[in-house]
Amino acid sequence: MAPADDLADGDSLLPFQPPCASDPGSWCEVIYRLTNSDMLARSADTIITKTAHIALTIVIALLMRYLLHRMINRIVAGATSSKVTRLASRLPRNQSTPADSPRSVQRARTIGSVLRSIASAVVLIVASIMVLAEFGVNLGPILASAGIVGVAVGFGAQNLVRDFLSGVFMLLEDQYGVGDIVDLGEASGVVESVGLRVTTVRDVSGTVWYVRNGEILRVGNKSQGYAVAVVDIPVAHSADVAEATELAGRVATERIAEKDLAEKVLGEVQVLGVERIATEAVHLRLTVKVAPGQQFAVQRALNAAITDAFDDAGVPRPAVFPNSQTSAQG
């Protein structure tokens, strides 16, 4: 009896071999032979199947992401190398074109970057849900919780969502771009950067303004298509208005023909005559169409030239009132 008892005790010490381990070529037999684990052998089919499904899901997700990014890149490349864009890049600087090449390229690349990020996020979320489903996770509570969290975040971050959507539509509509001179209400100046949430503007005093796109209710762009240089010239009430107007127009026409202004000007000088009559002076106005962003330089040049011409011709200028000088000093 003792040897039999010893044999029974020895058999009880051996690991239990699942029935499927005796099937040659099966996953159960292979896993049991490699690991000598009953649990892994019995779960071999499930492990291999789940692993294959998860790997296939990841491969398909990466492939879809690659194809979507490639499609977006091809669309962006087509938008930046279209016939209209190439034609615009060949035209002279002082001609108005339907598409501005640098602006089109910048806008298309920005939108392409946004679309690639959205595509990657959608593919990642869908692949993650499919992987969780392979593990037997009940997705109902997760999706319900995600919906509740999404609603809560939506209420809490509605300003962020509004800024993002405003930035997307601003880029699609090409309201302004980097380098444009804009008036956004309380902030005006040169646009230094354009983002999906914030636009950065530097004003004439050097202050940098960070303006949320959702807070921009109106945009005055002084750099699209063309600009107009408006020159107001004050003269005294005793001055000969007709003579002063003719002199200002002649001087302005000669000044814009000079080399430093010729490339900035797109049209002829328009002498409008008397703009308004104030207590201290009569204001004459003339305008000239110029290239985008060049109106201020042309205005300064014409003001200087007309002032010198008036001084040389003896055109009387408005006197400085004592009360104005006192208030300025105060």
C-alpha cells in the first residue's frame, strides 16, 4: 500500500494537463508545451483570437490615418499649386489679383493642419473603442459617462469652443492673415500670428494684444486688395482755396511719380476739394489708391511734400489758438 500511496502522491504533484493539450498542432498544445501553464493553454484560442483582432484593428487604424493624412496633404498641395495661385504669383505687385499666393498657401496649410489633427483624433477614438470591445468591456456605461462629461465640459468650455469655431471660419473665409493691418475694435495694429483660439496683434506703440477669436465681432482689414491714402490739408480761411487745391493736387501728382512711391501707388491722385470748414481752418482732402499696407507711408510723404510747397508758395496756414496751446501744455 505504501508504494501505491507514494505514487498517488507523486501523481498529484504533477501539473494538470488540459484535454486540448493532446491535440497536436492546436494552439492549446503549443501554448501548453511552451509555458506548461494550464490556464494559458485553456485560454489559448481566446488569447490568439483577441490578439489578432486587436493587432488588425491597430493596423487598420494606422492605415486609415495614413490615407486620411495623405488625402488632406494632396488637397492642400492642390490648393497651393492651383493655376490661379501660380498666375497670382507671376503678376506684378501693384496689380489686384483674385488670389494672393502667400495668403492662400498659409490659409491652406493651416486648415490642413487642423483637418489632420481632427482625423487623427477620430481614428484614435474609434480604434480605442474597438479595442475595449475586444476585451469584453461594456461600452454602454462608458459612452453614457462620456456623453455626460461631454455635456459638462461643453457648458464649462463653451467659450473655448466658440473661440475654436470662430477661428476655423475666420481661416476659411480669409478675413485676415499674418502681416495684415486690422482694426478689431479695442485692438488695432499688425497681425503677428493667427491661431484657432487667439489672434496676436501688435499696435503702433509696440503693445501686443492677444484677442480671443470668439470675442471678435467685426474686423476692419486695411491690407486686402488695396488701400487708400487720405490726405487732409488745413489752410487758413484767408487762403485762396482754388489755388491751394490746384497746388496740392499738382504737388501730390509729382510726388507719387518719384521712384520711392511709384511702386506703392495703384492709381492717380483724386483731388476732392474742401472736406470741411472748421472754426480754425478749411480742410482740403485728396486721396490716392495704394498697395495694401502702404497708405501710411504715402500719406506721410504727401503731407511733407504739400506742406513744403505751401510754405514756398506762401499759402496761409491756420494759426495756433492760445487756448489750444495752453491745453496741450497742461
